Amino acid sequence: MRGGVVYRNGQPLAYGPPHPCALEDRDEGTAARSWRHETATCREETIGRHRHQVVVAATPDGERDFPAEAAPGDDERGRLVPPGHVFVLGDNRPNSNDSRFWGPVPVGNVRGTALYVWLSRGPDGIRWQRIGHVIE
């Protein structure tokens, strides 16, 4: 990941233009877990036939590159995901606790594919309009 762009097998993913978006988020690591309302920068990201919105910058620090420092086995091609593993990224890239921090996930730990939104909560409670939304 460089300049907010994810590279897969050396090729950048396709992105739409950056645009302002609203971000409602909370830090699960704090006891209070209060919601933050911020203006962020989002882009549409395309992986194969699938398109989805990702937050690419929500802080003054902007986009976070990965890896920040080389690890043993890294080379100019980037991070090698071992056979039988996947590398997962959250859709709120500046504030996601994902494989950039805890490493690749064994495929055996993947239990299924998300098909629809089962529950969605926000600062005002349950977001009823999102429940049942089909995930493409």
C-alpha cells in the first residue's frame, strides 16, 4: 500500500476519484467508545467485479502506507502473503485494525462470505435503513 493505493500482485487496484464523505466512527480501544463525526476523504475501490467505498483519509496525517518499514523477507515487490493465507483490509483504512497490524489470516479461519448487512449501528443507534442491504 503506497500513497493510499493498494497493490495486488504488483498491480494497483482501480480507484474512482477522491471525494469528501462523512465518517462516523468510534475507537473500540477506549472505555468510553464515544462516536466521532468527521469529514473524510473516500474513494470507490474496485477488486475484480466488486466495487465498494473506502475511507482513505480521515486524519491530518492522511493516508497510511504499508509496510511502514521492511520486514524480513520483504523485497521491492512488497509483502508476500504465504500460501493458504489471505491479507484483509478494513474499509476505514486510517482506523482499521487489520492484517497491516496482525498479519495474514489462515484461509481455514475464513468461515464464509458476507452477503448482506445483518446489523448496523451508528451514533444514533441502529441504522434500520442499512439492515438487509445486499453486499455486492
